[in-house]
Amino acid sequence: MAIQCTLEKSRTDEKYFARARKTGKVGMKEIAEEIQKNCSATCSDVTLVLTEFMDVIRDHLLNGEEVTVEGFGSFHIRVTSDSVENPADFKKSNIKGVNLNFRQEAKRDAVTWKLTHSLTDNATIEIR
């Protein structure tokens, strides 16, 4: 299994860059079925836990907390806004969006200081 990439021409210059392509879509039902095959939990048990997991994560994120899932990564809320010259001029209407940021887990080697990422290290890339 490889990550599919295509080459695309930059809009600003005559250079090309790689862009990862989605090769499909998987939902909670399919994930629950796969997990069911790998353990003793039923599909409905897995769906229940994943649903509650998302509700609990959402509650913590909306309380301003960073949520870390060991072996996976961390999530936190990011806000975008218009800038103002004087803090007293800032209003709620200056907030333009609330986004979810994800940072995959990384571990640093004590000797080489190289980061390893559990989700993407050893990924193979296929250019089409």
C-alpha cells in the first residue's frame, strides 16, 4: 500500500510539486467492522466506544484543553481572527473561524535528535 501522489504545476511559477491524493473514504461503520475482526469486541461495542470517545474529546477541546491520544497524536483548537491595532477595539465579530489542529505523535532520538512519527514513518510514495 502506497500513498498516491500526482504532480501539479504551481500557480505562481513554472515548477511542479507533489500532491497526495485520496484513494477512497472510510467511515465509522467500516472502522468498527475492522476492529471487530481483530478483537473480541462486537461492531456495536466499538461504535459505542468511538462515539463516546468523540464526545469526550469534543468536550475537552471546547474547554480549551489539548487532547493527546498516545500512539496517535494531539488535537487542539485554533482560532483565526482579524487583527486590530488596539486591544480595546477587539470584538467577538473579529473572530473569523474556529479550527481543529492535529499534530501526529513524534519521538526524538536521544542521540541523533531525529524525529520519528508513528503514523507516517516508513510510508511509501507512488507518483502517478
